[in-house]
Amino acid sequence: MVLLVAVLAVIICRRIHIPPMLGYLVVGFIAGPGALSLIPQTQDTEFLGEIGIVFLMFSIGLEFSLGKLKAMRSLVLGLGGLQVLLTIISMWIILMLLGVALTWAFTLAAALTMSSTAIVSRIMAEKNELGQHHGHMVMGVLLMQDIAVVPLMILLPAMAESSEHLWITIDLALLKMVLTLALLLVMGNKFMTPWFRVIAKAKSSELFMINVLLVTLGVAYLTELAGLSLALGAFVAGMLISETEYRFQVEDDIRPFRDILLGFFFITIGMKMDIQVLQQSWQMILVLLTMLLILKAALIFGIGKSMRTVIATA
């Protein structure tokens, strides 16, 4: 059923000349529980969408070598870090002034601070802008948001339970995250090229493809075990392979998987839309939308200007 609605979405989008991503979202809503209920919203469909993000982040990682990531550290920590911190604080204060309870206000502020890495990076890739300066700035912010999810996922339940050991828990999680990423980058950078050369000597396209899937899903699984996201692990796997001479062959081999599974991801997102919620809470939705678009844009523009970025890029 998911394949059927995916095919229909692409056919319709091609006919009326709109991006397939938008078609997937609309068809997902029509086929999901919000309309015709052709596809049930279960853990299976959620997992299908998540694997799509894994392959998208892997292909983006192929564009970012370790050297390029080191050069981007000021963007990730500076621009990305300030965006996350200032956006959460600003939105938290505004929501509390609107009468939202402290814990709920923080949860909403944290959610609105984040962006969809899958959607933003897909749009940037379609426009061939990931390699440009503003593309690097966008990816710096998105990477920092993915990293910030880790302490937030610990902080939110702890705030609800008033944990006495909150800061110890957060510090341990951050330490585990740093150690995991450092180990993967150091060890992976050392062994990835020799390993791929061993696989390439077999001169089997089937074996090469299996190995690419093994590395992608294997590293993603390791980061999930460490409490990080599957997507972040896939990004690291892509960066490690980008250091090898097989980068372009891997990119060609993985593209069909990425595009098909990413379509599934957008369908599962469309399935989450609930018209009744829009009708019942449209005032609050408008307030949140205004904060999301205007306040967030103003903050990022200000941070960009403070970092001496030209006005157009900021």
C-alpha cells in the first residue's frame, strides 16, 4: 500500500510540476488515519520512514569529509549552538508570558527550536546548494540540533519527574556522546579505506553493495546503542566513506535506496496530520507558527550578522 501511494504521488507531481516531497506529504495525509485510513499508523510504518532518514543523512555525510567538518566546527558550535540556546530561551520566556506552564513551555520551545534535517537537506540537495557557504551554515545548524536532541531527550522526562541527579545524568550522556563519536571517527578513519580495498578486490558489485549497507546501518545502530540518533550515525558513516577513493561509486549505488525510502519517510509524516487538531486549536497554532517563522528567522539573522556574515547569507 505504501508503494502504491508513493507511485501515485510521483505520477501526479510529475504531471502538475510540483516537488515530489510535497506530493508524498499530501498523499500520506489522504491515505493515512486522517482521511481514508488505507495505511495504519504503526511502529512498522514509523520505522520505514526512519530508515529513509538514515540513507539521506548517509548521502549528506558523503559530501562532508572529516577535513571539511573540522573547518565547519565554528559553524556547528558557534552558529548552531547559539541558535539552539537563544531560540529555546526566547520561546520559553514568550510561552510562559502567554500563560503556558513552565514544563510545557520548555517542551514546546525545545520542539520549535529544531528543524527537519530530512526536509531542509533534501531541498538544499535538489538545488545543489549544500556545497555553497550558506549550505555549510545550514548543515552546521542542523548538525548542532541533532546533537542537542541528546541532552533534551534526557532533560524533558527529568523535568517532569523533578530528578535530583539531573545534571549528573546529562553530563554522563554528553560524555558518552563525545566518546562514541570520537571513537567512531578515529577508528573508522583508520580502518575504512583498507576494509573497502579488501572488498573491492573481490570484484563483486553485489558484495560491494552489501558492504555499503553494512557500514551505513552498522554505524547508525552503534550510535543508537550509545543513546544518539540513527541519523547522526549514518552521517558519520558517510563522512568516513567520503575519505576513501570509493566515495563516488558508493554515492551512485546508494541513491536508489535513499530516494525510495525517503519518499516513505515523507508519506509517514503526512499521515500524522490531524485536521481536527487544526480546527480546535487554530489560535495556538497561529501563535506557534509566528514564533517558528518570524522569531526564529530574526534570531538566526542576528547571530549570522554577529558572526560577520553578509546580509544575504544571514
